Amino acid sequence: MNAVAFIHAYKFTHFSTRKTTRTKDPKELSAIDKATILLSGIDNPRPTGQALPQYPYEKITVKSSAELACWNIPVKNAIGTVILFHGYAGEKSSLLTRAEEFRKLGYTTFLVDFMGSGDSGGKATSIGYREARQVKDCFDYIQAHGENHIMLFGTSMGSAAILKALHDYDFTPQGIILECPFGSLYTTVCARFRLMHVPTFPMAGLLSFWGGVQHGYWAFSHNPAQYAEAVDCPALLLFGEQDDRVTLEETNLIYANLKGRKTLKTYPNAGHALFTEENKDNWTIDVAAFINSIP
């Protein structure tokens, strides 16, 4: 069991450079496929860019725990800058549609590939743990170039990394917008086992443990819900009520622990992929209202 958990943890957090197809969503897998995955782990190719910005942009490299590939998409007479961070197995082009909405609100956008993704260095992800340092380094880069009105946006793992960054480092953005952050690494691993209709005990704990060992941290202390206790800037928390990876209880705990001015918005028909065509209008209204409420 430990050997299987070790392999699963490695494949889940290390991206492959060989040509392969990413394992389908568990809901789309047959019983045979699920049995195979439970023994051998998922196929996890490196996330690569799927599109380019439609507006003039600048390629930026930010030095952090890896060299981070970023796009700076300026807006004339911008109100400020929004830095956008993607989720697990994502990359910066997945944020372009959201960046367009921030652009309409008058913000320059700065889209980031976390380590291991897109054009950034490295081949692994730590599920938001070491990515917290990368959030801080991107913030420092923007601030060092004369911008003081900086908002942070993250989806899923990206929002968890933002919470950890604000817990670990002394800096204060103008505000943060968090889409569906998980409450703890262990609970999000359990959710993935439940999607496979497999008991969470003991494999979810073993996978979490070995994943932490491989990346040099204690996985059971990687808890965005606790990190939220250090956040005192304005925060908008977004949750899809059909989310099968993050629970409402996790979301409510994060919201309760946020110390600053805060807003929680839930979407009855949305899942973990929150920004969809169906929810785009409501998302935009809620985000605009939050941003406009910040002095």
C-alpha cells in the first residue's frame, strides 16, 4: 500500500514530458480504467499553453523557486494590476477569459505559470505549498516596478497558494479574489478518492504523507483554512454549490477565518470549474462589485 501510495503521489505532483493524454475525469472512467489507475497512478502530462493574449503583451520572467513565465497585459491608464494564478494542472492561458473581465474593469493583468506548468521551470507541483513563495515573488516584482494597487486572483490551487503566501510572508495586497480553495490538502485528496468511489482510508492519508515527503513538507499541516486566519485585507470568496472537489463546509471555514472585510458568493449551478459561460455574467457582477467597493 505504501508503494502504491508513493507512486500515486509522485505521478500526481510530477508532470511528464513524454507525449501522453491526461487521465479523464473520474466520472468518465470505466470500472476497468479506475482499477488500472488505482494500481498505476494517473497520466499527468505537463500543462502547456493553449492560446495567446489577443492584446499586446510582454513576456516576463520572475525568478522564484523556479523561473516563472508570465504575461503582462497592460491597460492604458490602468487603475491597478491583478495578478492571476491558475489551478492544479493548469497554466496561464487558462486565465485569459478571466483576465479579459479584469481588463474591462480597467486593470492591467499579470498571468503566471506556476513552477512545472506552461513555460516555467521545474517539472513538479507542490499543490500550493511552495507556490506560495511564487505568489510573493510575483507581488514583489510588480511592486518593484512602481505599482502599489495590486489585487491577487487565484482559482483552486492558486487560491490556496495565495492564502499560504499571506500567512507566511509580510505583505498586503489591495484585495484578493479566491475561487474554490480547498480547506486542507488531506480533504482534497479524500475528495479525489470519493470521485473514484474508493474508500478514503487509509490510502488518502498515505498518499498525502508520501506527497509531502517527496516535496519536503508535512502534508497534514498544509491547510488553507488555517492560513486564512492571517488574512486581513478585503477578500472575495467564490464557491460552486455543485463542486465535487471542495465542500461547502471547507468554504465556510475559510470564510469564517478570514479576518478582514469579506464577501462570500455561491453559485447554485456551478461546480469546481466555476467560470463557465452559464456563470460568467454573475461572476463578473460579483467581482466588479467587490473591486468597486475597495477604496
